Amino acid sequence: MNTTDQASDATARALWYTAPGKAELRAARLPAPGAGEVLIRMLYSGVSRGTERLVFEGRVPPSEYSRMRLGTQEGDFPFPVKYGYSAVGQVESGPDELKGRTVFALHPHQDRFILPETGVVPVPGNVPPRRAVLAANTETALNILWDGEAKAGQRIAIVGGGIVGLLAAALAAQISGATVTVIDKEPSRAALAEKLGVGFARPEEAPHEMDLVIHTSSTEAGLVLALDIAGFEATIVEASWYGDRKIAVPLGGAFHSQRLKLVSSQVGAVAPSHRARFTHRSRMEEALRLLADDRFDALIGEEIPFSELPQHLPRLLAPDAAGVGAIVRY
């Protein structure tokens, strides 16, 4: 691990995933920004326990190598690769209207970087930089609700109380008349659910006859439960991504007689129900606007110094890791 390179006008440091379960900081050249570009000093970045765990473990399927590739990514799957998509920083150099602004960008973990000015989204003044790290997950949660066509008055269950599931629950609770329950085997999620204004249940106590069920646990047992608690003609949104794992989907039993609808959700495309009005950028702007709520601070999680990130990643991305997430401080 290289921790001696100091960021300057010409250099930066970036995190690279180098082998299954291994990562290191590497020096990166930082040319002067050109016309239409901005130089950003990172403030915080978010560590994804879903997608980033699969990258860390080398479990991205070859079929998804090109679809998962971000414009800011360097290297290739499986390794070595520079990957990440939740960056909050301050513009040090660029157009006057952006200079000094706090912005969000889809960029790997790196202390300074250059992007086209169109690749950053200003963070609203009423959203603290630390909370803005949740923007990518909030955008995912918003798209999940759009894919599920969540409506007023529905009974909504979220199976999986990770960060995306909890964000989806919090946003669903803002829908008029909706009754929202987070279902998770980890009892500590109950306190988080309460802070977000939604109900909580262990799997064995899960309510049934739900109108909309959102599955985010990335487990076969969670998907089985999601199908089991769905009511007549309910929609189940499968928002988990399993990487190269194969799981059994129980489509026997009452699946057909209950006329259930099983739909996928992935943030790479705006949900069809909102595609006519929202672009990727305006969807991100909406996600940032929704973060102007102090309750979301409960989801920020542990804070790790960037210089120590490689040694913490095995713990942070372990399947049984405590808490709902972590952020990196620069």
C-alpha cells in the first residue's frame, strides 16, 4: 500500500481494488483542468456494501463488465480496477458559477480529480456535505419506488434493512396514506426504522397481504419472504443484485393464483413511469433535494480516514459487517 504520495497540483491518490479482498492507494497524475472542466477536492465518499462488495470480492460477472463500467473508472474488471460512485467534493478550479461549490459526482475514491463540469451536480445549500454522500443510494431508492409504481394508501414492505432499503422506506413513508414496514433479521435496524418514521418487523413477524414489496437483502431467503408476504395482484420489486451467484426463485405455490408481478429495478436507467420527465441528471438533483432532512443522518454510518481505507475495507465489506454503511473522510 502506497501512503506516502502527497496530493499536489500535479498528483492525487486513488483507491484501487487489486485482487480478491485486497486494495491499495496509488498515485495518480492530475493534469491541469481544461476548458469546460473542474478540479475537485474530495470531502467525503461513500462505500457501497452492495455493488462495491462484489467488486472487492471479484464477483462481477463477465457479462456485466461493460455495463458496470463508469466513465470515471480506470482499469478493468475483475482486477486491478479503480471503482466507486459516491463522491462529494469542493470545486477548486473551474467556471465562476461552480468555483467553491460543494458538488456530487459519480467518481471512485480519490482525493482530487478532474471532471467535465457537466459531470458534477451542485449540492443544495441545506444538505450538509456528509449527508450528500447518500445521494447515489437515495437515487437508487427513488428509482425503486418509481419501478414499483408506489401509490397513496398502499401497504408497503421493504425486505432488507440496509441503506438502500431504509432509504426506500423513508421515501415511501412520505407517500400519502402509505403504511411502511422494514423487515430485517437484525434487531438493531428497529431503532433506525423508528428514526425514519416507519415500522419494523423481524422476518417471523412480517405482515402479510402487502400491496408492494421491495426486496433489497440480496439473499434467497429474503426473496422467498418477499413473495410469501405479497397480497393478491401485488408487485414485488427485486432490487438486489447477486453478482455471479445463482439463487432459486420459488415461482410455484401461490405465485400464479395470487397473480403476483415480479419486476426488476436497476438505477442505470430511469424507471419507465418517469422517463418522459426525468433524465439521469434531474433524477440525481431530485435525490439531493430529498436529502434536506436531518433524519437521514442516522444512515451515514462509520467514518474512515482515506489514508486508512485499504486496511478497513475487509471489515467494512464483510458479509456480517455491523451498521448500515460507512463514509470516507478526506
